[in-house]
Amino acid sequence: MRVVAHCPKCDAGLPVSAAEAPESIKCGRCGHVLSLAFTESLRRDAKVDNCPVCGGADFYIRKDFDPKVGLTVVIVGALISAVFYWYGEDLVAYSILAAAALIDLIVYGRLGDVTVCYRCHSEFRGKYERTATYFDLHTADVLEQEYERKIGRR
Ligand SMILES: [Zn+2]
Ligand SMILES: [Zn+2]
């Protein structure tokens, strides 16, 4: 399992391998040392039970989507289609546009889910069993405030 921990001081994303389970990592941006507590399930990539950064047990799932990839497909499709349009091949031009939109949908549908910690926003990627539910705004509000008080942001 690959984990991206977020530095409580400066929010930098810090990649960690759960299999190696380091006891702490140092933030590359601000030098803050983060102590980590990996559970056995995290180490074995079985499931996300407790967050190694904040110890919380509340997570949500979201699509692991990189908007840049989707946008590139659409832009490239539009450019190719413009060339055909220029040569009067309207039908071909529209087909290419439609194909680009379709590829975009397929790419989006095939993306894996990533589990995110409600409190500290650590991200967990791996083959583990997905047990978390989708994002809930109310839960996020309550838990984020609790965490930010704990790390002294409020
Ligand atoms: Zn930092
Ligand atoms: Zn956390």
C-alpha cells in the first residue's frame, strides 16, 4: 500500500510505503517530523483501519482521478477534429469529438478508488479491500475541526 501523508504544519504531500512502515518521516518542505503508527492491516495491504498519521478511523472513498489526463484527451480530440472540419469532413470531425468524450468516460470509469482520511487527508492506494463510504460533508466538518484543534491550527 502506498500512503500519502499530509504534513500538519505546511500541508505538503509526503509519500510513504506502508510495507516499510517507518516510525517517522521528515517533511521535505518545512522539516517537521511526523510520527507514524502503521497497523498490521496497513502493512499487509489488507485494509485501511487506522490512519498512521492521526490515528483516526474515519475514512471516505473517492475516484482517483487526475483531471489533467481527461482534459488532455479532450483537447487532442478537439484538435484532430478541427483538422477534419477544415477539410469539410464534418461527419468525421464530429465522430472524433464523440470518441474523445467516450474515451474520457472510459478512463474515468476504470479509475481505482482511493481512501482518504477525514481528519488529516492522508491518501491510501493499494489492492486492499474498500470498506469506507463516499464523502459526507457533515462528517468532514466535524472531524476536520477536531483534528485542526488537536494540531493547534485553530
Ligand atoms: Zn511540512
Ligand atoms: Zn489521518
